[in-house]
Amino acid sequence: MRFGIQLYPPCTAPEMAAYAEKAMSQYAFDKVWVPDHLTYENVFVILAAIIGRTNAHVGTSVIHPFSRTPVDLASSFASLSHLAADRGITVGIGAGSPSSNVIRKHNRVGMAREMILFLREMFAGRKFALGEFPNLTEFFRLDPGAEAFLRLPPVKPPEIFLAAAGPQMLRLAWETADGLIVSNLSFPTALVRQGALDLAMAELAKARGARSDDGRRFTKVLHLHVSVSRDGAAAKRCAKRMGAGALIQGHLLKQRMMKLPVPVETANAVYEAHRRGQTVDDMSDLISDDLLADIGTVISGTPVECVAGIDEMLRAAKAYHFDIIDIASPLGPNWDEAIDLICQEVIPELERRSVCY
């Protein structure tokens, strides 16, 4: 089995690099991912720091097409690629997350499509008019007649993986990307039990059937958010903000809550809080710990509890042959402890059970 680790950025770039070094010293993770959260330090600076201190293959998990101009994104990834050299890097991209809600978004699928294709052109060292990408040009108020190119394109063009949940994004992943990222924030345990992952993978299979793969490599990543500690209660408290945020935020809010075992009065309270403009921190107490555990947006608890939760997800995903399993943030209330437990207990136990996955 191949494992990656995602480090949500709650601290400075040097501290993030030290945590990455600690993780890589105990387990040879396939990738070290950092998400692009605009209220924390710059994701490209963090990834550059990690590249400087480890031999990790790094990637964004994920950036989105709304916060930086496409030329800036292309040059930033090219810089990381030059730093990483033969290790390469991975562009993980999505349609936008609650962390970027300071930006008004529209046409998420169209913007994601154009950004992927734009980055491919730039990484290949080609020159083209910005007007060939009308959604990007309009959103960023770019000159459609201006020429886009990189003077120092990456020697090894980064792979591009798309984070997807809905049918359109799943089809887009197959049509334009090198891989797919599926997360338990979008596919929590309760929805997976109802067959949501099966439906999503059927959409991907449909897209593959409509367009031959020509033998190309396509990597599937299962991104599982975990909070682990010897103190199971502390791990669950740590999971609450992210677990509740995944449930009560985002443009898929109503569709998601309708399918989950959320009491009507809780759902109505969340909708009303949204209407009043309340934040996640204001609303998190609307979601009980028991409800979060039932839903499974974040797998949390002791190492034994986390292994059991991950085991259930991996058994459900077995038929779809995911290539990489990511252990993703929040990781736990104490990152030093959480990294030790993930590397020394959680992953070894999952590897012992790998025949089941």
C-alpha cells in the first residue's frame, strides 16, 4: 500500500517543514500534501521549506482556481518543480473550499477546467493568447490579447490531480487530469455506507468508457481526515471544527445534509445560522459529538478507533483500487504524538490488513 500525509498549516513554514521531516523520518510517505488555506502562511513557501528539509514528493491538497492569477500559479508551481528536481511535484486542484470564501466564486467547473488546461500549456513551455481561456480572462480581468508563457518552464512538468465529488468534476478529472482525489469530507462514512462512493466511481467509469484511456496512467487518491491521540476524547474534540465545518459549510451544504442522519431541527438551525451570516465557530456547537461520530467526516479517537474507521473506508473502497491512501489533517491535538502514532501504529496495522483492501 502507498500512503501519503497531509499537513494542514496551523503554524509557520519552518515548523511545518520540521513536522514533515519528523513524519518522513519514520515512514516513507509517497507524498506530503499541504492545502492552500488563505488565512495561513503561503502554501508555496511551506512546500519550498519542506522540499529543503526532506526528500519528500510534495503537492497541494488542494489549491483552487480563484485566489491567484493563472500565470502566478504556473510560475509558482514551476519554481517548486525546479527546487524538487527529479522528485517532481503534484498539483492538487479543486473547485474551491470554505477557506477561500472571502472570494466570490462562479462557474466552478469551468474555472477548474480552464485552469488545468492553462497550467498544462504553461508547463509545456508554449505561448498562447490569454483569450483562449475566456473564463479565467474574465474572472481575473486579464487582457485577452496578451501572450502567456513561462520563461523558465519546469523541466519535469508536474502531474495534476483534481479533487472531485460531484458528477461534473468526476468527469472532468478523467478528461483533463492525471489523477483524482476523493476525500471523506465529501464522502463521509455515513454516505459511503449509503453507496455514495459507489455512485461516484460509477460516474468515473462512465467517463472512462466515453473516452479511451489509451493506456495512460491515472492515479486515484483516497484522502481520509483523521484525528488520533492516546486520549480519544481529546482527539474527538480536535476533530470537531473540521468535521463540523465539512458538514455545515460549502456549496453542497443542503444536498449533503439531506442525505445524512442529521435531525431536522439541527439542519434547520444550521440553515438559519447561515442566513444570519454566522461563522463555523459560531455554528459548531449545533453539531453534537455523537452526530459527528455517526457521520464520519473526520475519523477520530484512539489509534484502535482510528484504525477501525479507516478499515471500514478501505474495505468499501477495495473494488476501486485506489493507488494512494492519505492520512490527512487535523491529525490530532498534538502533532508530535499524532505523527508518532500514525507512523508507528496506525499505518503498520493497516499494512498488516492490506490483503483486505
